[in-house]
Amino acid sequence: MSNVFMTFAWYGHLRLQQSGVSTNWPLYLVIAFSWMIAFFEYCCQVPANRLGFIGNGGPFSLVQLKVIQECISLVVFAVIANMLFQHEQLHWNHAAAALCLVAAVYFVFMKP
């Protein structure tokens, strides 16, 4: 859920600009709007990290939490970007990058 809010906070204003809603907004208003959305991202992400962190009884190390978050973030971004920005197309190199992320998850969960 946090990644959905994060994606809208980071890129939603671009869609609003394309649709003409925020074309004349000054930059400080765009930043404030994005921060209002990001608040909900933090409300989801911070508790998830606290619960998932091995130091708090969770199953994941700090690095594992970050790699998981990045992979989820890119999947959520790809879905939302294709919904909001339909002219943005995914290509073979995006699939190759996704495979590299899967490899990153594999390696971060390997025992040293």
C-alpha cells in the first residue's frame, strides 16, 4: 500500500499537469500536494518496516527489507504508470531489469 501512495506522491502530479489540473500550480504547491500524499505512504511503510525488521522480532534484515521494497515499488510503478501514462510503453530492457531485480532478491536472501 505504501508504494501505491509513494508512486502517486512522486508521479501523480505529472498526470495532474498533463490533464490540466495543476498546470499553473507553483512548485511549492506541487511539493506540498505530494507531501500530503507521502504522509500516507509513511503511515504504511514505517510500521511495516518496524514489524518486519529482525531486530523487532520480524523475519527480515535491513538489506532484505530494502530490496523487497524496491522490487515492490518498481512493480507498482509499472502498473500505475501504464494506467496513468498510457503512452509510456514497457520494452525488453525493462523486462531484463526486472529479472535483475529478481536476481537481487535471490542473492540478498542467500546465506553468506
